[in-house]
Amino acid sequence: MQKDILTFDPVCLNEFENVLRHYPRAKIVRSSSWREMYSIETISSLFSPDIAVGVVGATPCLNPITIETHKHIRHQAV
């Protein structure tokens, strides 16, 4: 795995982490395609240690057929 691919813009990351520090009980749940490719440990390592402990999981990966069959559910969630 190329570690340099897995980076956040340092300015954006700093801003994001600073916001999260105002909400110490906030948790981070991954919902991007990275949840399918990288472990929670890998993603957590991209954050400062005090923020990394808040990375708690990921949304489920659904089968494309399930998504198509139940697409109305997604519209209800928005």
C-alpha cells in the first residue's frame, strides 16, 4: 500500500480536527469508498492521536443489487 496516497490536505485536516476538539464526545464513522479498502487502523493513523481514538467504524457496504432494489430507502434517509 502506498502511504502517500492516503493523506489529507494538512490545512483541511487541521481545521477538521480543531472543530472536533470542541466536541470531545464526537465519533468518526467512515462512509467513503476508503471503508472498503483500508482498515480502521490505517484510517485512524491519518489523524492526530487525540482524534484517532474517535474513529469508531464504518457504514456498511451494500450489494449493488440491494441498493437498486431498495433505492427508495436512500431517498427517505435524505
